[in-house]
Amino acid sequence: MDIDLISSDIALRARQVKLVLTDCDGVLTDGGVYYSARGEELKRFNIRDGMGVERLWKLAGIETGIITGENSPSVARRAKKLGIIECHLGAKDKAATVGAILESRNLSAREVAYLGDDVNDLPAFALVGLTSCPGDAFDEVKQVANLVLERPGGHGAFRELAEFILKARTLADL
């Protein structure tokens, strides 16, 4: 995604971000579910997205959080591996979860970005300063997101958002 082609308002929003919150299924994964021979639910994560989490933290001090409606041990394991402290499983009301995170961390809406792919993410969109979705998100989400990413969920969409935020900050420093 070429940041030069993005409106200055969206780049300004990206520069203010201190926390990136993301859905999991359809964003960090491709939305597919696998089952082991023992019936355990398995998910496929993209290593590049993990690098996005790491780069946000190391280069800009920006933390990442996961909010998902599912209670998946594989998501908890992935969050732990990436050092993600804000991992909210079984969050049926994502807006309430976002609100609680903003309050507990004393963050304003403009300091938070949210990456979601489906209609259950839309209430959370209303509470943050920068909204984004993978390129294969549900059409209703694409219509309201500030930023529609090129990559599909599970194939580097989070990394694309991370690099956009980092580039927006770098350009502001020039």
C-alpha cells in the first residue's frame, strides 16, 4: 500500500496510534478451522503478521491486542508467543471490550487502531481513531473502514497495517 496515495487524515490518524487491536479469525487467520485427530481446533497464523507485532513494539513502542469472540487455546498460545498482553477470548461484545481497554490504559480513541473483518467488529470501529480491514473483509466493513488493506486475512494483513503505521510515523519525522 502506497502511503502517498492515502489521505493526509488517515496518515495523521496512523501517526497517533499507541495500541493496535485486532480480531483474530479472518484477520490473523484466513478464517479456516482445522481439527486434529483428537478433535482439537487448530488455526493457521502468518509469521509475517507476528513480525508486524514485533516491529510495532520495537520500532515505535506500539502494543498489540487481540479481541476475538472465540475461546481458542491456539489464539492464547499465539498471543503469548508474541508477547501480546491484551488477549481477550470469548469477547461477544467487542465494543465493551475496547471500551474497557481504553479506560484501563487511559487511552483516547485517537490513540487506538482496530483491524476487523466482519460485522461483529463494526461496533468496536466506532470507539477508535483508525479503522482498517483485510482486503477480503465483508463488504459492509470495507464501506466504513478508514483503510482497506490489500492483503487478505491470514496472509499478512496485520503486517501491512503495521508497516503503514510505521511509515506514517517515519514520514512525520522527516
